[in-house]
Amino acid sequence: MHTIPTQRTETAVRVNEFIRSVYNWMAIGLGITGFIAYYVAYSPSITRLIFGNPIIFYGMIIGELGLVFFLSARVSKIQASTATALFVFYSALNGATLSFVFMIYTSSSITSTFFICAATFVTCSIYGMVTKRDLTSLGGFMAMGLIGIIIASVVNLFLRSSGMSIIISYIGVIVFVGLTAYDTQKLKEMSVSQPAGLDAGVVRKGAIMGALTLYLDFINLFLMLLRILGNRD
């Protein structure tokens, strides 16, 4: 008689624990990125090493992309501890390459943009969590928008058009707002479909991948907003 309510309660607890783990790891990743970015920005020797040598800088960028692709493709075959270590390393590496933010923009505009980004992210994430609407089609549309942003950004590296940069940033905000809601809903559905008694290592790897996905949504949303709202030194 009480089996169904008990099952629902167990499922709800499992889902809440998984989602909490995802956001905890995402917060850890963002914290590491912020700390490393700030430290590097105010360390002249490290700054010269990274930004004064194109080989090192672009090597780090390629390394970041490689880590994301490796984690996405091989997460099921590696240990949970390895996935966690790679996520932490990626967060630190990304912080080093993003240290330019502290060198270009004022501290007050970085802080205000961060809180605006956080409020926007939380709102979109809550929507993705509670909405009954299937966001699959939205996710597909936003993924196409992301490809368009990447192509336009590469083209603008050669054109160096400030107008195009602003347009890309506005479109980018829309894209990452949509992706945040979609990715959150996808994570919720994944946690609901997880069978009870699943190995803790598998759950941890799922949480790490979820954290990486939302981390990337947050970072990119922040950068797009900063280009629009940020005041330069």
C-alpha cells in the first residue's frame, strides 16, 4: 500500500542528491577558475609567460579543448577520481587563460556582471528544473546557434569588427540562456532515470560531467555579458 509513495520518495532523494552534487562541483570549478584567474592576473611573471608566448597560450587553449573532448568521450572508461582530477585541472587551466579578464575590465564591472550572470543562470536553471515543457527542440536550436557563434567569432578574428563582436555577444547571451535551461532539464531527466543502487563511482562521474556542462554554460554566459556590460580599465 505504501510502496509507490516510498519509491517516489527514494527517487526524489536520489535526484536531489545528484543535482546537489552537480552544483557543488560546478561551484568548486568556478571557485578554482576565479582564484587562478585573479592570481595569474596579478603575477607579472606568469602573465608574461602565458600571454607573451603565443605557443604557450594557444597550447593551453588546445589543451582545454582536448580535456573537454577527452572527458566527454572517455568518462565511462576512466575512474571517478580521474574524472574529478581532470575537471579540477581543467578549471585551473581555464582560470589561467581567463586571467585577461582582470587585466582588461574594472573590478567593479567584473563583480556586477558576475552577480547579473549568477542571477540569470539560477533563473534559467530553475526554469529548466521545474518546467513541464520538453526543451529538446530548444536545445537543438541553441546548439545550432552555438555553432554559428563559433564560426562568426573565428571570422571576426580577422575582421576585428567591434560591431560584429557586440552582435555575437547578444546572440551568445540568448544561446547560453537557452542552453542552461536545456542542460538543467537534461540533467534532471538523467538523474530520474538512474536506477537505484547505482555504483557511487558512476554517479560521481555523471555529476562531474553535469558540472562541466553547466560550468561551461556559466563561463560563456559571463563572458558574453561582460563584453556587453563590462567597463574597461
